[in-house]
Amino acid sequence: MDGITLSIQEILNDKEYGLGLTLIGGEQGLLNRVSSSRIQKPGLALAGYTEHLHPDRIQVLGNTEISYLEQIEPQIARQTVGALCSFPISCFIITKGLRPPPVLFEMAIRAGIPLIGSNLQSSTFISLITKFLEERLLPTTHIHGVLVDVLGVGILLTGKSGIGKSECALDLVIRGHRLVADDMVFIKKKMPAALVGQAEEAILHLMEIRGLGIINIKDLYGVSSIRDKKIIDMELELVEWDPDHEYDRLGVDDKTSTILGIEIPHICIPVRPGRNLGSIIEVAARNFLLKGMGYHSARDFQERLLARMEVRPLGDEVE
């Protein structure tokens, strides 16, 4: 997962997903790391087959595993649990409020493996912990820019400092669109191929306008003018107008930019006095939605032009 890990202590501290975890023993292993969002139930490993054991995954023990350990001979249980605990396992989580057998408790504590309990059923717990880990282990990045929701399209405005990104966003908010993040956009990769952007907690709903300072968009324009997070659908880069540069005037070839390994449409918009950037960005959003419905106006124009060039007007033939 691109090197992202979580400590067992961080998982224990969760309150949002309702995991309801309690530490049974093994405090010395709370700094153990989890690097995979996948969960493993070590049923076969308890029977001695450890070929496909993944120590980097959380090991979940339910009623079946606990009953098995309680019913087999103590010497065999000690051998199998000892073999299992010889791996650098991040933690054991026991569901349904069950208590760990003494042999498991002893071996896990000796190996520095945390034992954690949950009152949830195994299936319910696995579903919740998987969602939690997928969310927390996703690759992330920060980008200097502004994220706005225009007609349901998540538009990431980028460009050098002072070019007018925040002013564009303010104009769009006044037009009835919504601000997600200003100045710094925190981006998280959501599987399989989506980018979700949001603001950092410290600057949530805030915007900096040069000459005015910091303003609170939520307080000024109400809750309908903001949203906490949005999937990023396209990037609009604002650049200073260069009279010597040849800008794309047809838009036939779609350009892309890559963020966290995911490609999104990229449009370069030159900025100069007299250009209504708010309207241009609105049109870009509408055009994106139109392309999503299968209509590409620039390519349609190109096809009509080529078709017309292939038709030879009457009178052009020379006898």
C-alpha cells in the first residue's frame, strides 16, 4: 500500500467505525504495524499449515478457531500456537466477546503480539475493519490548489501562487457552486481508481482573498456553498497568457495529468484581463458532463469538417 502503515494503537483508538475494540493483553506490541487492508482467519495455521500465513494482516479468531483450540490436546495446542506465534504477527483479534484460551494468551504475550477483543460477530467485524483499513491505508498527497464542485464535477484548480485560483473559486461560489478546499488540497486515492479531495481540518471552509484576508465561506454563503469532500474529476491549470504561445483552440486531443497513479483530464486555461474565468470553468464542467454522455463537440466538428472536405463541389471537374 505504497509504504503506508498503521499501528495497533491507532486501530484501538478508532471511534468512528464502531469497532468496539478492547485490549486483552500484549501492551508491548501496540506499536506493531499493519500494512494490508486484508484480513486473515488463521484456521489452517492453527492446524499446523502456515504456508500461506500473512503476518502483516490482522489475524481474526472467531468461534471456530477458539473452540478448536479448547478441544484439541493441550500439547498439540501448545505446539501449533507456538508455531503460529513464531511469526511477526501484528495482532490477534477475538470476536463475539470470547476469551482467549490460556495457551493462546500465554504464547501471544510472550511473543509480544497484542490480544484484542470485540463483541461483534466475525462477519460484521471483518466488514467494518476492512472498510476502516482501506480508508486509513490509502495513498495520500497534498497539492497546492483549490477544489470546487461545479455542477457535480470535482474541479481541481492549479497554477502558481497569486494567479487567481481563490478568486475564481469565490466567483463560482457566488454563482451557486460549492467550495471543497482552498490553498491546500488533501487528496486520497480511493480504490479502484478515484481521487477524493478535501480540506485540511485547520482551514476547513476558509478561503484567502488577497486584500480581504481570510473569509469563512460557510458563514458568508451558508451550508449549501461548501462540501467536505469530493471526487476529483478534472484538473484546470491557470497560466499567465503568453502571446508567443500557441494554445489549443479546438480541444480535439484530450490531455491528462497523473495524481497518485491515476490519470484525470487536464485543461490549461490562459489568464488575462477580460477573460471571465468563472464562466469558462462552468463551461468546462458542462463539457465534461457532455463527454461523459458520449458527445465530444471538438471531435464532432472535426468529423464534419473532414466529411465536407471529401465532398467535391459541382463544377470543379475539368473535362
